[in-house]
Amino acid sequence: PQRLPIPSQHPALSLGYALTRAHMMQDLGLLLLRIVAGVTLFAHGYPKLFGGPGKQPHPLLAKTMGPNYPGAVERSGPGFVTALEKMGVPNPEAAATASGLAELGGGVALAAGLFTRPAALAVTFNMGVATYKAHWKNGFYGQGGYEFSLLLGTVALSLFLTGPGRLSVDRLLSK
């Protein structure tokens, strides 16, 4: 019988293979980064725009985001506006809407690779404000820490600097 190669010996997993196909690997990496960041941002923006007492997420979101998501949606919306008010954010209603749009709209745009650089810039700014105003006082790690907002902001800034890659709607529109 023919023996299958050990996975680490498979040509597709070798460093040489990766280096000869560096552009393909880079584009796949950017696609993966955009999709995961985009879905994460969407999930955090949705409650800010559509949440509030008695409100529930779309059934598909409730099913895919997990058992804690409906509670997050119910606590957000006006609750987010109140939190911004307590932090001293000027015009908290407009700031809450802008934050929700940056996350939900920016998340969709990043995942698709559509208007990537403007979307990434909006997300970077939003995460910078969130890091400074809401999370910095709690330290880097733990409940309310700034590691998550810093990570999302850094991912967005990186996508602003690199662009979306070739596996994107932006690329299709540029042809």
C-alpha cells in the first residue's frame, strides 16, 4: 500500500512552498484577518445600534453568537448612551451612533474588503477612543481591560496600512 506523507513533509506545508506563493499566502492571511475582525466588529456594533431593553437580536445572530448575546443586545442601545454620558463623552447619542456604525458598518466593509481603508480608519479611531475613554483605567488585562479594543484597533490600523489584499471587493472594483 502507498504511504501518505507525514503532514509536516507535505509540500504544501513547507517553507519553500509558502515562500514561492508568498502573495497568495499574504492574500489569504489578509482575507482571514478581515473576516474574523469584521464579524467581531459587526457583533459588537449591532447591539449599539439595535439594542435596548426588551429588544432581541435577529434569530440568526442569537443562534450564532451564543447564549450571552441576547443579554448583551438587551443591555446595549440606550445603556451604551448612558455609559458614554458617564464617561463625559460629548453628545453621547451621536457618539453612540457613530461608534455603532463604525463597528457594524466597518465590520461588514472589512469582511468584504469594500472601502477597506476608510472603514479601517473609522474602526481605528473608534477603538482608540474606546481604549482611552472606557478601558485604559482598567489596565491591559482582565474585566474591562484595554487589550481587546487595542487589538481590534491595531488590526484595523494594519489593514489601513496594508490594504485588503487581492481577495477583496476593492480589488474587483479596481479592475
